[in-house]
Amino acid sequence: MSFDILIHTRPLRTDSYSPDAVWSSDYSNLENNQVGIYAFLQEIFALFPEEDSECVWASNPYFDRYKVELSLSGSSISVALPSVLAIAEKNNLLVYLPADDETRWPLSSGHHEKASADEVDQFFKDNDDLQEFEKHFLSLPRERTERFKAVEELASTGVGPAIACFIRLKCSAYRNTPLAKQEFLKLIDELESKAKQIEGKRYSLSAIREIEALKAMKID
């Protein structure tokens, strides 16, 4: 059981608003409040990390400059939903609850968080890059070796999400492979060097955790 939530910016005209327009990515009726979306995401992920061992999310949150799609696991609704509603309210965002067909309008006139334009723009650019790579990844060869080569080639050109994917794939490939100590240390050096290229990116977290898990497994 999961509980879906759609958080999004205010419509420019209330008489032309429809949740269906947001679901279908028709943003022509919505105002530009990407700072509010950014502030909401920063706070909600700080409270409920995406990859926590006790993660509240039933699936990976999806977002862009106009909306955030969340799905809470059934057991976490009572814990997380009040925070989602409060943080959305604070940042002048609407909350649509599909199960009840209910839209909750914010009472505040503006968000309370401050962030530089460059910081916000870079955050959404990183997310755009990630979504673009994920679409491209679906078109890569299904055969494991060929897919790995394609990801490695993209990573070598500096595509951030491809670097994160390359790290995860390589960790997976070597997880159960016996290696001499020198070989293992060389592998870790390579992976950590790659990880530095995407340091600070949201999509780097899973790659870094893969490296740490590999190191712990080999040491044990």
C-alpha cells in the first residue's frame, strides 16, 4: 500500500487550474516558483533521505521545476505526511491528494527559504541531466557487457549521471569477484576518483554508498 502526493506551484489563473494539467506536464497555467520547489526538496530530503535504511518513500520521488511527485509507504503516512504538508505550505506550494481528489492551497504569500539563483539553477540542471540520462539508458543494449561499455563511454566524456551509473555497475560486477589486495586498492582508487567528479550532486549518493559497501565487504 502506498499514498501518492503531488506538490506543485500555484496556477496563474485559479479558474483554469486542473490537477490533470500538472500530471500531464502542461505547465502553461502554473507560475514559476522553482525556488519554492527547490526549498521544499532540500528540507524534505533532509528530514527523510531517499536512501535511508528506514526510507519513507514507496518509490523514488520525481520532480522538476514545477512539481514534485511523492509516494509514501503505507506505514510512514502518519509520520511523513504532516511534514510534507507543512513544508509545502511554508514554500507557497499546492498539495494535491489523488486518493481524496483534494487540493490544499497554501495560505502564505511567499516561500520563506532563500537560495541563490545560481544554486537553484544548478540543482535543476543536475536533475535535468539525470532524467535525460535515465531516458537514454533505456535505449542502451540489454546485453550486460555492451551496456557497461556504453555507460563507460558516456562516463569518459564527463556525463555526471553516467559516471554515477558506471560506479554502481562496476561495484556490482566486482562485489563477488576475488581480488588481490593491490588490485582491490587500485579498483577503489579508480572508483573514488570517479566519485570526486560528481561530488555534491544528488545522484552521487547511491554511487558513494556502493563504494563504501564494496570496501566494507572486501575488508570483512
